[in-house]
Amino acid sequence: MAEQAVIEEPEIVTITSYDEARMAYRQKDLRQALYDAGEVIMEDVLVNLHAEEHRARRRVENRLYRRETFFHYERSLFPPIIEETVDPYIAEGKAELVSLGHQLMMNLAAYTAGVDRPEGTPEETFRLYDYLGSFIEGATLAHYTGDKAAKEAEVSAALDKFGDEFLKPGIERRREALAKLAAGEITEDDLPKDVLTVLLRNEEELGISYEAIRREVSFYLLAGAHTSATAFTRVSHNILGWLADHPEDTDLVRTDRLFVQRATHETIRLQPSSPTAMRWALSDIDLTPGIQIPKGGKVVIDLISVNRDAAVFGDDAADFNPRREVPEGVPPYGLSFGSGMHACIGQDMAAGLVFRDGADLEDHLFGLVPGAVQYLFDHGAVADPDDPPEMDASTSRPYFGRYPVLFPKG
Ligand code: HEM
């Protein structure tokens, strides 16, 4: 009799408490598991590397993602991009936040990833937007319900085209700049401050191929744009809801920039852009006296539960409260940016730093999402009473599909 192949299902350990999640994130023998089916984009990108390979890549990319770069982005690079993207809608008196958020965050993420747009036309932006859509599909193939092989081939073709159209000319421009730097014709400050430049500068140290650079830049584009765009709409929604219930705070939203930043942190805690983290156990792990993970087992960190852990965030942990006080050492956004080796490299850029009492507001980093939301409220954004928001029906995840707002004149 032919032997029946037995496919063993991995043991799944789900983590729902804040302290256990922190411990899991710190375990060196837990390896990334979230992108197993998304290799076409994610095969060897930072978030999918482990141990020494991850350390080497992160060390190089950390050279870019430093405080000075974030200040440069927040104070010099981002404000004109926010104005350019949002002002036409303000002039029109209305906007739809889901598409505006994606447009805006992609424009910002393109700069930080190193994707140049020499034409600067809306058509060029739309083409890039289409590529971004493909990359998101590629990274999340695990959730795709149609023909996976066909979708993978489509994403792979999009990567090739993106490489030829956007990346190769950008690589050439950066190689020329690096040659000029070597010849002493320009200084460090004249180099673009983006991931592509950092990778090319450290190409030999990393032993990285063109295809791997292409995946990494595409991953940065989607890691920066999609997460921040969903946060942008949700923060705006939560603030509008808060103001409806607390009209006394209406002025605060324009006069106190920390209020918008706190509302952002509170939103990201309650509605993490990536609601689960997943890891494979490379060895038997005793996480706590009560939690053993066998080698080959899978750990699922349920961030919605973790970030609403009443023992840490209080009995009203499930409510939105921008004035929430959290215990010393606990970030107000919970573990929504991860922790440990894969902790989000763009966290300070996206959400700024947590303001400490007595610190100087002049030296404070507010973050890209609070900055963009602030811009809406500075220009009087209100919900459109005749066109209520709708959820995105094409996914089981709680994304808004449409979010109309008005900018009343005068
Ligand atoms: C609201 C905005 C954002 C949220 C909620 C977020 C969330 C996260 C989370 C949860 C992780 C860890 C994944 C894991 O442990 O498996 C992560 C990693 C990462 N994020 Fe973000 N992110 C945001 C914005 C950004 C931005 C703007 C960038 C652009 C630079 C970025 C780049 C990355 C990268 C490169 C990693 C991988 C780090 C590593 O593996 O060492 N993220 N992010």
C-alpha cells in the first residue's frame, strides 16, 4: 500500500499580552514569517533577512535613518511636497482622503527610497502609483485568492518595467554623484539622502545585486507609503470624531501640534497598520513559564489585543483618547512599530519622537503623519455632511474605501 504523505501543520502560538509580545520580539531564534508567500518582492529585503545578514544590511541603512536625516526630511524636504500635493484640493474646497493619503505618502516615500521623477508630471506619478499597487500585491500574495502563479508573474513583469523606467536612470545619476564625491568635486551634503544612494555606496560591503537593490527600493516604497497612508486617514477620522464629541477642543487641533501628534500615536496603537507580526521558531523556545514554542512552530503576535492590554493601557484601553497617560517606558503607540531587531526603521520619521515634559518644542520631531494631518486641520478640514465615509468592501481588513472632507472657505 502506498504510504500516505502526512503534511504536519505547524503549532501556532498566539500572543495577546504586551509583555509577552515584547519578549517574543526580542527572541533571536524567531525568524520573520509574515512574507513567506511574497518572495517576488520580499525575498531578501531587510524585514525578511535574519541574523548576520539582517545585521549587516540594517547597519548600512541605519547610516541614512538617523535623527539628522529625519529633521532634514521634516523641516526641508517634506513641507513643499505636502503643499504641492494638498493645495490643489484645498483650492477646490474638497478632497477624498484615501486617495490623497496614498498620493501624498507615495510622493514622500519615493524621495526617501530614492525613486526620482525627472518628468514631474501627474502621468509619471500615476505610473509609479500603479507599480506601487503591484508591489503591495506582491508582498501580500499570501492573502491573494486568485491564481497566485499568474499574479506573481504579473508582479515580476512590473518590477522589470519599474527597474527600466525609474531605477536604472536613478542608479546612473547616483553613480555619477558618487564619482564626483570621490574626485572631491562635491561634498557628502550634495549626495541624495535616500536608500538607493546608501545601497550603491555600500554595494561591495553588502555584495548586493541589481535585482536585490530593486527589491529593497520597491520594499521601501511600499513600507513607507502604504502604512503611513492608512494611518493618515484613520488619524483624521479619529480627530474628527473626537471634535464632534469634544467641541471645546476645536481650536486645539490648530494651536497645539502635540495634540495632533498624540492623536496619531493613539490611532496607531488602536489600529496598527500591520495588525499581526509572525515568526517561525528556529529552536525550542521557552518564552515564559506558560508559553513554550516548539522548533518549527509559528508565533502570531496579535497587535490589536497586545495594544489594548488593560494591564498596561488601562481599563479604557479600547477607547480613543489623545490625552491618555501611559506607564513609564511604554510607547504611546504600543508595539505597532514592532520591537527588537526588526523594529521599524522609519518610526521616528512617520510618528516623530514622544514629547517629554520640559523638552524644547523647537527641537521636537513631530513626524510625517502628524505633519500631514496637521496641514489638513490648519486649512479647516471638516467631514463632508452630504457624503459620509465608506469602508473598503474589497478586503476583510478595516480600511476606509472613501473619506470625503471639505475645506470651507473663509
Ligand atoms: C505609520 C507608519 C508605519 C508603521 C505602523 C510601521 C510598522 C512597522 C512594523 C510593525 C515593522 C516591523 C515588522 C516586523 O517586526 O515583522 C516595520 C518595519 C519596517 N518599517 Fe515600518 N512602519 C511605518 C512607517 C514606515 C516608514 C515611513 C518607513 C520608511 C522608511 C518604514 C520602513 C520600515 C522598514 C525598512 C522596516 C524593516 C526593519 C527591519 O526589518 O529591520 N516604515 N514597520
